[in-house]
Amino acid sequence: MNRDELLSICPSLREALLRNRYDTDTLLDALGPENHAALSRSEPVPVRRASAGCGELGTLIRLFLLTDDCPAAEVAAALAPLTVDDAVSAGLLESDGDVVRAALDLRPMDIGGGNRWVVSDLDGSLRPRETPVDHVIGVGHASLSLLQATPTAPVGSLLDVGTGCGIQALHGASYADTVTATDLNVRAVDLAAVTAALNEERLELLAGSWFDPVEGRTFDQVVANPPFVVSRARVGHTYRDSGLDLDGASELMISGVADYLAPGGTAALLASWIHVEGEDWRARVASWLPAHGIDAWVVQRDVADPALYVGTWMRDGGLDTRDPATATIAEEWLDHLASADVEGIGFGFVYLRRTDAPTDLMAEDLTHGFSDPLGAEALGYFERVAWLREHDVLTARFRVDESTALERVFLPGDEGWTQVVARLHRGNGPAWQHEVDDLVASLVAGMRGGDGLVLGELIELLAAAHGVDAEELAQSAVPLVHALVRHGLVLPA
């Protein structure tokens, strides 16, 4: 691969891709939903059959998406005005007599705001190949989850740490005035530059470890899908292994990013953390944060058993788990986790905002299904936390969010239906639920917005009606109202 030559062919390659409508919508229309789904499952035969009638677009599908050997003459027609010789010289293609094949992965993506093309190394799913240390992966599940979970409100400056193929930086170009991206892997920086050029985006791309290339600078937003695999302190593949022991990569990112956030700046990070026997994972993550200057919202999306975790990442690295040599690696990996009393590995999103107040942390499980992206929710969460910091809820008026519903569950009993639980349920966003008793349900029902009673008056009225002590009711109600506000079920009027 020659970075300069790849950059030089981007204008003519872009022209060919546009002419053939090599984009996400056209691919879906040309292949049909069933064959398009087969492509995502790495099943080439249905896609190859469907692409046969797609002309030059079909050639591009077989060349770049199926990594087939293709006749040079057909590829020349599909890539014109780019010549096959120039594409081979740049490292985009490989030549073998009268046939050529892709040397790099080039595929369309819809990451919001229209079609984009992403350049990365071939993953070997359709044409087996070794995965070198500096392998640059394309857009996988982790990258997609971060794309969907990143706040996209307009910002001035964005930093993408560990950019890989450049997908997060490319996404950031749609909402940030300037985008800076770093990566320790020089090959990743080179391919990210090609991705940017092919999409006619201007990115500042810097090679270096973690935050070193931007030392002394601050940004309005930071995003990162770092090499967070929990393992031994070694590097097998730079895209996933940090060289730091266990969850050291996540600790480094979470503890260090505050220094690179401008006042009011936010960060959206993927991270993982170990669950140690007898310890609370939330306390572990909390220990990585500074005592002052950060609001943090950490959502744990999944917890993996060590054996499942190791097997998954070994297959990700192209290793056959049935091979005796691979089994030895797995044994050593699991022994290392066991020596640290690791009983699980958590994974999720970490959202941070730079403040001038004592650090506030909410770390919680979000393992149930939901459909709304978390990016806008994270910004809303930080606004609600800031409001709670500045206001006494007892003197404030509240309104119930229009998506909030009261659910009651009844089971048959000796004397008919018996209520066993009542929940306040938010119908959008992360779909939070809070179990409540009838007294709290009545308290929330009394929230009438701007022309209603303040919370303290509601509590006194409710206490009198039910014959309970108002001060005791307030002591239990205030923390609950804080939690309901944080989760957006109840909002300041």
C-alpha cells in the first residue's frame, strides 16, 4: 500500500463509484433484502448470483464486497477513469495475469447524512488470510454501536482517539467544524486519510500513542473506540490490544480524557471493565475519575463470562479454537483472568462532561432492549444533572414527561386480583423503569407543571391526606425525585 499513490487516485476512484452508484441504497435495491442479508452473513453465493445482472456495479460488488478474482477487462470498465495499473500500483488491487482482486476493503456505509465510503484492510471472512499486527479493521459491531450512541449536536472541535479506518472521524465531520484523529498504528492513519479523501472531507490525522499527538490541546468533544480488550499486557493486534494489563486501556482513557476536554466539553467512549469477585464494578470505574470537574454517566450494556469472552476474541483474531496451539493461548488467557479473580467482563458506554464542580457519577446497568440512540439522551442527562446541582427540588415545580406511564401488575390471589408491583415506565429513550408504591404514584400524579404546587407543598398535602409524617416522606421522596429527573421520567416545569 502506498499512501501517496492511494490519495492520488481518490478523485478518479470517486468518479467511478459515483458513476456506478456504488452506495448503500443502490446495493440494497440491486441485490434485494434477502441477498443483502446474505452479504452481512458472509455468504457469497447468493450475492454473486444476484450481482451477475448488475453490470459494472456487479463487478464492483464481486471485486470489493466478495473479494472475488475478477477479469481485468471488466474491472477496467467498472473503475474508469481510474486505470487498473494505477489501482494496482497504489495498493488498492492485486494483479495475477488476466485477473485482479481487491487488496483493500472498500465499501459504502450510511452513517447518517448520506452515503460514505470506508477503506480498511480485508477481514478474511470470504477469502481467508492472516491478520497482521497492524491490521486495520473496517466497521464492526463496536464501531456501529458507538456511531449510534455518539451525541451529534454541533460542536466546534472533535477529537477521535484510536481512529482506525477513520469511521468515527468521518461521522464527526458531519457535526464538528474541525476533526482531529489519532492512532498509534501508522497504517491506520494512512487508510483513514484515504477514507477522508475519497469522501472529500478534511481531517487532521496524527500518528502517536493515545493523547500524545494532541498534548496541551482541548476539544469540545472526544470520541474513542479504543483497544479495550481485557487480556494480558501484550499486543497481538493493535486494533484491539493496548499492551496494558486487564482493563488498563479503559482506565487510561476514562482517567485521562478530562485533560483534553474544553469547559463544557463532552466525551463518548466505548470501554470495558473487569468484574472482580467481591467487588462492585461501579466502584472500580469510579476510582478512574478525578474527584473534581467531571459529570459521568456509565451504562453497562453487557457482562460476559470469561470463557465466552476469550473464545469470542480468539475467533475475532482468526484463530481456530480447536487447534491445540490455540487451546494453549486460551488456557493462558483464562489463567491470567482467574489470577486476578475476574468473574466477568463488563462492556458499555462512558459519557463524560467537563464541569467546574465536584465529580458526579451515575453508573448503572442498561441491559434491556431499547430502540432510541443514546447520544441525545446523554446530552439531556447532563443538562438534568446540571439542573439538579443548582436547584433545591423541594422548592421546584415538576411535570411528568409525556412518555411516562404508570404500570400496575396484578396476580390472582385468594380474594381476586392482588397488586404485586407498580412501576413508572418511560416509553422512549432508554425505557427506564422505577418501582414505586401508591404514595409515590400519587405524588407524581400531583405534578401539574408551571401552575402546580412545588414539591414540598405536594409532600405536605400528601402526608396530611394519608396520615404520615411530612418530614419522613420528604426524606424518602427527594432521592426518588432526583432519580426520576436523572432518567427523564419527571422534568423541571
